[in-house]
Amino acid sequence: MRILKINSEIEKAISEILTYELKNPAITGIISVTKVDTTNDLEYCKVYVSIFTPGGDKEEVFNQIKHSAGFIRRELCKKVQLRKVPFLTFYLDDSYTYGEKIEDKIEEIQKSRKENENGNQ
């Protein structure tokens, strides 16, 4: 139960850091922290981020976030009171994009079924 609270606090703090404190002009678009998974010994923390960059390069933004991990960790030390602040590893969360693809496929199947039903009548 304790680790869930820590994950929640870290997620909130990193979201604030990415939104308000990271002054990198290469990091543009909408960035949200979708999940944080910290080890029980607080050594490591996996941070999953979702990036929406209209007309931008999602991979480049993600690389810039990974490059800023040290700064983000230092700022995290100031925001979250822990005996040990974990090392951060960032992962790109493409579940939103994957969900959109599945939704498109479902719509395509439903449209195809309706066309078949109308054609058979």
C-alpha cells in the first residue's frame, strides 16, 4: 500500500516538473505521465509518458525527456520527501495510439457488417 502512495506522489511531481519546470524548447506538445512503477527498495522508477505532438516528432521529444532525467530527478528530490529518490527510467506509452488503431478496426468491421447486411436484403 505504501508503494502505491509513493508512485502516486512521484507521478504527480513528475507531471508538474514536465509541465512547468522543464525549460527545454525541444520538448513540445502535450506530455502526460500515464504510469509510475517504483521498486520496493526505491532504487529504480519506471516512468511511462504519453506524448501528443501535432506536427512534431514524438521520438525526438521523448529523447529530450530521457536526456533531462537527471534534472527531473533533482527537481523530484525537492518535491517528494523520501529517504531515497529513485533513478528514473522513461518509457514511451503508446497505449493511446494502440487503442485508436483498435477502435478504427472495430468501426471498420461494423461498417463492413452493415454493408453486408444491406447487400443481402
